[in-house]
Amino acid sequence: MEDTYPKTLYVGNLDHSVSEELLCALFGQMGTVKGCKIIRESGNDPYAFIEYSNHGAAATALTAMNKRLFLEKEMKVNWATSPGNQPKTDTSAHHHIFVGDLSPEIETETLREAFAPFGEISNCRIVRDSQTMKSRGYAFVSFVKKAEAENAIQAMNGQWLGSRSIRTNWSTRKPPPPREQIKGTKSIRPSYEEVYERSSPTNTTVYCGGFPPNVITEELIHKHFTLFGPIQDVRVFKEKGYAFIKFMAKEAATHAIEHTNNTEITGYQVKCFWGKENGGDIGNSQQSMNNALAAQQGPPHGAQYPYSYPQVGYWYQTGYPAPAAAQMPTQYMQPGYPYPYAYSSPQQGGAGNQFPYGSAAKRRLGSPNGNAKRKYRATTSDVYSNATVSNPMKRTEYVQRETEKTFTVLVIGVVLAFFYYPAPLPSTLLNQWKESGAYFTFKNYNIFFKDVKGSSTESKDKRTLVLLHGFPTSSFDWYKVIPGLQKRFHRIIAPDFIGLGFSDKPVNFGYPVIFQADIIEGLLAQLKIHEVHILAHDYGDTVAQELLARSNDNALKFTIKSVTLLNGGIFPRKHIPILGQRLLRTPILKLLFSKLSNFYFFRSSLHQVFGSNKPTDEEINDMWAQQRYSDGYRITSELLTYIDQRFQNEERWVGALRKFNKRIHLIAGPADPINPLLCDNFKKNVPLGSCDVLADDISHYPQLEDPKGLLKYYFAFLDSMTSTVE
């Protein structure tokens, strides 16, 4: 497998005075360099190809050297895209195809063989993670002739390759229209994959500019960009009208660029693209490079390296302990920016090495104090073991301590058994639900969905319904109403949102609502569905509001024919979270409660939001089984950020209900404790809104508590819109 991983780096933006010997010495710190070739072209800066003996050393060099100052120029380091030390063929005028939903086991040769029958391929590249080298699930194939590329797109789209059905399209799109574009027309924005590929895998910094001087504020930037995911830092330059936003993850930054560039923020059209990634420059980079070269030549007279020099196999900036260097931020910091030590000051340890303050480091070196403590423990243990003969009193104390230990272990065991209550076996109905469903891959995540055919095939009934479920459950919430809905719809699509049900549940994902809306767009595009009716509940209401906002902006890839909402926090200032949700949103307590969340806590929380028609034990077990699927209950606090997102985007999402030019209907359970007086608030705030109220004892889950009543009001609403929705 090692041979399949790249070992050759491209190094650009070099100074004209650089030599192969100097470059080889510099990059040789990362591992054994097999070859180094500098390419010099008239009128251009020189660039080089460096080949390592193994992929690991090359990957280390890529991370350490990219964006480093070398001879007062910032190097650009990346993987070489052609074998050996030769420059790659210019394919800029060729015709490039994007290949998505690629199986992880597919290799470059397999991909090339699949597309070879259509014509001459000039380049074939699977996009891989720079650290793990695992496939990211998509690739690019370049053809010399446009007609051959077109044939490949048409023939291969939807075909099975490996274990998945791939999708194909042009890898580049037309540039966005100018500002004087006719209002109301749809602009074509770059795809997520295109934006992602425009920067290194580690870059999480976004530039946003286009504001007049002294208009932009940190609060404004936070309010807009928190929509896309967790933010680590914001730097605002008021007088210049721009800001830099550093996200916790590149995926969030990619979403921000994809959805913000060439849009308006508070009435100003802004530009949004990748910010400069400095790669963690700490201290003076030129001095660091000089020290690195000195280290390469070896210490004088056989002496040991001082701590400030890099050790074998690792490379950190001069003068900083390795752990501190590993933790330092990678954005915004220019050369010469001061950083303190990770500890208050270095402390001299044994054998001339420096260690941070703390006795643990000393004991690891075998300090006298550490040995003395270990010896003392051994001695007292021996006394206890022989206490029956030498000291009956100590023997009694020993037995008492052992009894206390045993009791403590038993208590811990009981607590763990309580909080790690094993996941119940899913019911036969839930198993059938999962087995009859399907998965599609969206941006490398597996999303579960149900695609149910209706019982009527008449042309007038060829309508598609999308069901958007709530938190913390899944699309299975709709199982009681789907048989009735089949009589009125030709097709019913019910996905599980990422983080819920049987979909993937990544940790530290942030779970922006905007990503859930992207999933719906991606799924309908893959299924080639262009018009839908939407029936949403709770969390799904918020996703529906984001889709409505996009529809109002002419930025939605499908047409919404009608929208019906069930109980949910569509008005964030009227929403009252239950105690469990409040605990899981408390900064200090959320970590504890997300770990200790168990079946009893889950059941108690659900019972609070049901009316007199409580869920059966089997229904609760099935809901909990889906929470336990892929340890989803551990990310509950992450998912609950949607409550904060509702406040942050209140103007956009509540405004979407007001601006939508078709009727929006609400069917409400009046006994809902977390959304009181929902129907009254809806009528006041939504001009084209209409509302039906279910029986007095129906609460937050109408589709489970009163499926017949829900269908009755929903069908009446559809009938009242016959003249406009058909």
C-alpha cells in the first residue's frame, strides 16, 4: 500500500539564489530525500520537486514547510501531481469532470479504467485526506476533448463503480453574474467541492470584505457566520471594511464561503473567499530556518543539541517546547509575533534536559523523591500483608480499607450499569423500516432515507412529499401517517438528518441547520426531484424555514409547492426548552449530562412533551435504539445548538415565513409545554399563514399522538389549495 501513496512534493515560489544542495539540506530534516530537482524557467521564479523515500516523511515535510519563509520568500509546498521529478502537464485547457459518491476502496487505476472507453484521459486524480491519505469520496477526471468528456458525464452518471452509484458533472461552473444582474434570476455559485479544493486541508480562515469603512462589527460577523459552524476567532478591520473568521473546522469554513460570497449582509454585497493561512509561523521564521540548517550539520564537537533545535523525526519552531508548538494557533500570526512558553518558565531537569515545572516530569526521570514514594508504598503494603502476626490493629485497618474499596467498586459498577444501560433491541417494525430504506453519500457522510411510493399513479396525483422530522428522534416518527399519505402522494421522501436516526453521527461537527438544508437539496437533486410539498415537525420546522429563505432568495434548486409545519420552535422567543435541554445547553454541565444521558433520562424527557396519549414502551425503546445507534446520544449537546442558531438567525428564518408568497399551514397540538399558544403566534406573524388546532390533549408529537386528526386537517389544507398547488 505504501507504493500507492505519494512521496514527491512540489515546492514553489523559491528565491533565484536557491541551490539544490541547500534545498535538499533543508527538507532532509523531515526524512531521507531520494532526489531534488530545481526547475528554472526564464521570467519565472524557480520551483522544485523533492522525492522522499517514504510517504510519512513527505507528509511531515508538507505540513512543516508549506508557507514557511525561506530566503525571505514564502514557500508554496504541495503534493506533486505527476510522477517523478518532472513538472506536470498543463491541463488547464482540457475538460474536467467531477466524480462524486466514490467508494473508499476505488483506486486511481480503477477510476481511469472506468472512464478510458470514452476517450483520451490527460489526468485522473482521487482527492485524499492529506494526513490519512484516505479517499474523500470524490475525484476529478480530465479529457482532452470536450465531446468525450460530455459523453462520459452522460454515460457514467448514476452508474455503479465499486459499492456505490457515482454522480458526474463538470468540475467547474460559469463565473457568477455581475452585480447589475437582473433581480430575480438565479446565480450559479461554486459547488462545495470546488470551494473546498481551493485551499489546503488545514486552512479554516475565511476572508469577508466589501463593507464601507466603520460599518462592520464583530457582533455582525458572529451573527452571520455562526450559522455555518463553530467559530474559533474573529478579527475585524472596521476602517478597511473587512474581517477574517477562523472556524473550528474546514468544512464549516467551506460552507461559509459557498453560501456567503456575492450575497448581501445588511444591504452590502460582500466577497467571501479563503483567507491566508500562515501555517503556524511562530517567532522569526528566517532565524528558525538558519537554526534548522545548523542542526542539519550536526552539533559542534559532538555536544548534545540544545532544546531549541529540532530533534530527530520532529520539527518545531526554534526555542519552543514541542508540546507548546503543537498547540499553537495557525492563523493570523505573522513572523515575529511573540508567544509565551506553555509553562511559566523552563526548569532544568536531569542530564541537561529542560522540563516544565511539575514533579511528574521529575519522577519519570527517576528522581529520588519519586523512588522514595514508590518504596514507601511497597513497604506499607508488606506491613498490611503480614499484619495478622505482627500487628492485629493494622490488620483491622487494612480489612476496613479493603472493604471500603470493594464497596466503592460496587457503587461505581452500579452507577455505570445505570448510565450505560444497554441499547434495547429494535422492534420488528423498526428493523423493517431500516431494511427497506437506503443511504446516499453527502459530502462524505452517509445519510439514511426512506423513499416510499404512493398507491395512486394518476397524473394529477404525481406529487412528491418531503417529511422533515424533529429532535431527538428520526424519520421513523412518521410511520403512523405514511399509509394515509400514500393515498394522496405519488412519492414520499423521509430522510434522517445527520446526527439522528440511522444517519452518520460525527463528533465535534457543530451541526449547523444550514448543513441539514444542504442535505435535503443534495438528496432531491440525486433523486432528480424538482417540485415538492413539505411536511415538517420541530427541528424539521427550522430546516424548512432555511429552505424557505433560500426559495425567497431564488437560491433553491427545487420548487416548494406547499409547506405545512407541526409543533416546533419556529418563534425562538416563544420557545420554552424542557429541563433536560437546558441542562444539555449549560456550558459546564453539558459535558457531564451528555456522557450520563441514559434510557431513563431519555424516557422521562419524552414523556414531558407528550399529552395524554403517551408513547408505548415499544415506541420509546425504538426511539432510544436509534439514539444509541453509533453512540448518537453522546452528541446530544452538539445537536442542541440548533436552539441557539434559531436566535442567531431569527430575522432570516422568521422572516422567511413572512416573505414566502404561498400559503403556509400550521397544525398544532395545543397541550405542547414547550411551544405554548403556537397557533396564535403563527397567525400574528405569518401574513399568508393558516392554522388548525388538534384536540385539547394533543401535545408536541401530533403525528404519533393523533395521526388521524393530523391527516384530516392536512388533507383539508391540500384540498383548499388545489387551484394553486396543482
